[in-house]
Amino acid sequence: MIAELCVTNFINMAQKHTLEIVQVINSNKVGEEIVILNAIGNINTKGFALVDRTFDEKGNVSNEFRHIFVFPSLDVKKGETVVVCSGEGKNGLRETDKGQKFHALFWGSKECVWNDKGGDSATLINFTVVNSVVVPPVKKKA
């Protein structure tokens, strides 16, 4: 029992570090903003999110995790590329003009995610859900 728990924890810890941001291409057109990630190990992207952090003139965080992209469950093999496009589109496997295959994922934003002036921080996080509670509707006043 304890050995199985240790193996499970080791696998979970290893999975947290098998995907990394390689490059962010910024643009003033939502359809041209992309984040390129590389799988440095076999992974399922469930539990990963890409977030932006903005900073004020003094370098202090001004808006923590303003935009959040939650990755769908996707099996990615070591060495494969994942491209997250800020705009709208259909997720799926694509191929470049040179024949390189990559996983295309779409944020679905109608506006640019990254600040035109630069300085945002693209951050990849790995999370697990602790618990979830349904929020009740607001009671109507009589």
C-alpha cells in the first residue's frame, strides 16, 4: 500500500515537469498570438493551465492570472509540440509546410491575451482539483 502510494506520487510529480513553454509570439491580432510548448516527456495535459501575469511600471504584479487557458485532456509524446493559439479555432493535430506535426489548441479569446507593450509573463501551471462545490443561484427578492 505505501509502496503503491510512493510510486503514484512519483509519477504525479514527474508529470508536473514534462511540458514547458518554448516561445511566446505576441501580436496585436488575436489570431496571430501563439504559445509554443514542448513535451519533454510523455504526458497527458489534463491538469495544466497557461496563465498570464501582468506587471505595473514598478515591476509589481498588477493582475495575477488575468487570462487562464485550461488544457483539455490530451496525450502528448516526448518531443511533440503543442501550440496554443489565443484566438478561435478547432483543436486538433496539424502539420506545418515542412511536414512537422503539432497539436493545435485554441484559447477561444476574441481579444488579444498578451500585452502589446510586452512585459507579461506566460506561466504554465499544473494543478489538481481539491474539491468543487456548485454555486447556488441568487434568491430573488420578493
